[in-house]
Amino acid sequence: MDFIDLKSQQARIRQDIDRRISAVLDHGQYILGPEVFELEERLQDFLGVRHAITAASGTDTLLIALMALGIGPGDEVITTPYTWISPAEMIALLGAKPVFVEIQPDTWNIDPDHLAGAINERTKAIIPVSIYGQPADLTAINRIAKDAGGIPVIEDAAQSFGATHHGRRSGALSLIGSTSFFPSKPLGCYGEGGALFTDDDELAERMRWIRLHGQERKYHHPIVGINGRLDTIQAAILLAKMEIFEEEIALRQSVADGYAKRLADSVLTLPVVAEGNTSVYAQYTVLSSERDALQARLNAAGIPSVAYYSVPLHLQPVFSGSGYHLGDFPITERTAAAGLSLPMSAYLTSEAQDRIAEVILQ
């Protein structure tokens, strides 16, 4: 049993993938070829935004967004302590300080009720991460940011691309949206990749410059940038996957419903999708007070599982000088100690779910 089943998806669309890759090999435009711009148009239409800017990775998209906003030394950027390190890492890389805010006990997303108290005159941006497949409460977060003087909000939708918040797609919920096309994501390529989304024309232009070494036109560089371009072959693969993406979102929901039904009588805390949200279930994560014992039992039965973010960011050695300590974010710390993600993909069979539930309910 695979933790994330990419093989079944590939078998389904292999001919289209091969055809699109062959087209790239034939025209030979491996960097910023026509498939990159076709993908950006598809992404714009999917999200209903004016601009989609692809990039070399989801981490690069966060860096590009922060650079476009002029974040630098002395600035503070608010984010969540319960996620992969990329948001805080990119903040620190630019010389700014990541400021962490507690998460909600049910969705495990950043808690807007704690946000206002973390804002001060040095706060230059907010990066809410839409964890495990559903958007953070961007309605509340955007309102707080606006009331605080118009602080830019960058939604990290690496895990939630395809989900919705009050009818609008994740990635299109704030000034800038960011996503990742890492292979395990709901929409993933076969390497690294990512994209940025905005309705702001000026920001879009700056982010395109930054993606290409700060270049406005050939050999003319108004600003400092990075080499952050998406490979054309990865764009071709993503175009093939987008043909079935809507169907796969529905299949992932069906798998999540299957888990909820099978595990309803367990002692586990199951994921909660907030009112007004949908989820693409990048992971199906449960909380268990005996997480390690449960994981060992699953492993013994040949069932893979992952304890994501078991050391929250405020307790990572790299941020030990930031003034955070054990106990600062108790909900985050409890969630990190109890969270376990079960096998999840659009192609997880009912028989596999029966087996997983059987082992959990022993």
C-alpha cells in the first residue's frame, strides 16, 4: 500500500503525459516554453484571477512574493508554527523575523483570534498556511490585515490548491496566493514546481521580473531577482494532470468521507472542515493520544503513515534565538505530538480503507 498513490494516476493519463512531453522534446524550448504560458492561462481560469506566475518550487514562490513586497531586515512577518519550514525559512532568509501565532484546535490553521495581538509597526506581511487541504479563515485574516493599515496577506496554498473558502478557490483568497506542485500535492508535477496568483498588475509584473533574475527585458535588470523559472516539461505534466483535477478533487472527498464513516466510533480526533470551506485533503490527518503506538501498529500491518510537523517551528533549533519556548503555543504543541496522517489519494480503494480502519480499531 502506498501512502500517496501516484502510480494509478499516472497509468490513467500516461498517454497524454507522454504526448505532451514529446511535444516539448520536439520544440526544444525547455525553459519558459509555450507549455509554461499555457499552464499559467489554465491556472488563471481555474482560480478566476488576473495573473498566474509559475515558478521553480513552492518555496521559491514564497521567496518571490516576499521580495516583491520589499520584505527585509528589521521587518516582521506573521505565520503559523504548525507547518513545513518554508514560510518561516524564506522570511528569515531575507533578514526579517518570523512571528508565530497559535493555531485553531479544530482546523489546525492559524487562529485569527490571536492575530491582532501579534501585529505591530514592524509587521510587513502575514502568511497564513492552509494546512492539510483546507483554507485558513482568510475572510477574518484579510479583515484584520486591512484594519491594521493594509498589511499584505500571502496565502500559502501549497496543500489546499483546489479547495474553496466561501466559494472562492484557495490561492485566490488574498493579495498574493502561493502554491506548490511538489509531486505529493493534490496537483503535483514530477519534480519541483509552484505558482503565484494575484489580481494586482504591478505586483504580478515585479514577481515575473524576480522569477527571471529581476529582468524586465533581456539584459535589463531593474531589481534583484532569482533563477525561479518552472521547467517546460513540468508544465507539460501539469497540463495533463489538470484535465482530471476536478474529478480527482471529488474522489479525494469521497475517500475522506469513507474515512470519517469507518473511524466515527474510534477514539481518534478526525479532521474538521470549517463552515464555508471545502478541502482537497492533501493529507487525511487524525489526532491520537497514543500516536507512536498507533503508528507502530500500522507499520507492522504494512500500512504507511506520517507524523507531519512533529517538531513545530517555534521549537526548531534554527529559531532558538527568536525568544520562543516550549509551552508558548500549547495547541500547536499538542497537535504536533498527536497528529498522524493516513494513506490518502484519489485512488485509495475501499478495500484499503477497510484494512486501515480494521487495524486502527483493533
